[in-house]
Amino acid sequence: MEARTPQILDQAHSEFQKQNYKEAEELYSEFISSCSQSRGSDPKLLSTAFNNRGQIKYLRVDFREAVEDYTCAIQTDSSFETPYYNRGLIHYRLGFFEDAKRDFQDALKLNPDFQDAKVSLKQTLLDQQHKVQRGY
């Protein structure tokens, strides 16, 4: 299976781009599983697989599992800003503003030009302030 691992990831990306999410999720899971069974896996590729699988779970509103995948992506490659941002979006949607703020700030530490993270951080701070003003 190890020799087929790059093809699995390429196929997963292809299915993801075509919005064939069920197939893409299965392929990302297969890739992640094959990486966990082998040594010397590329952390950037593995992190991307976790992040993209998390995206699929986010799209079907399975936030808990999406957060788990984004967290695995971060643990695999802590220099990849996108899973911080994605996890922050879920924390924001659930009203966990401190967690969202921290994730957006971490994404911006890694990539200060990440415009979506800047906008999301600004909105998080505003909503957090409004929440405090309302006494929640």
C-alpha cells in the first residue's frame, strides 16, 4: 500500500475538487491510515489530508469531528495556517470566541497576510465585545 500512497492522495484531492465528498473522505482516511502505518510520511501532506477531511466534515456540519481533524492537522504540521483558521471558524460559529480568537491569531502569526483570518479575527472581537455588553 505504501507505494500507492501518493496516488491515493492525488485521487482524494481530485474527488474533493469535483465535490465528490464521500469518495474524497474515504480516500483521505485511507491516506491517513497508510501514513500512520509507515515511517517517513511527509507531515505537510498528512496535515493537508487531515485539513481537507476536516473540511468535508465541516460541510456536513459535523463540527466535533471537523475540529478533531483540524487539530490533528495542526499537531502534524504546526506551521500550516489553514487548519488554525478552519478550526477558528467552527469555534466562532459555536460562540467560543476565546478559542476562535486564539486560532485566528495563530493563523496570522504564521501568515500575517491571511486576509480571511484578519476579517474573522476582527468580527470575533466585535461579537465577543457585544456578548459582554449584553451580559452573556
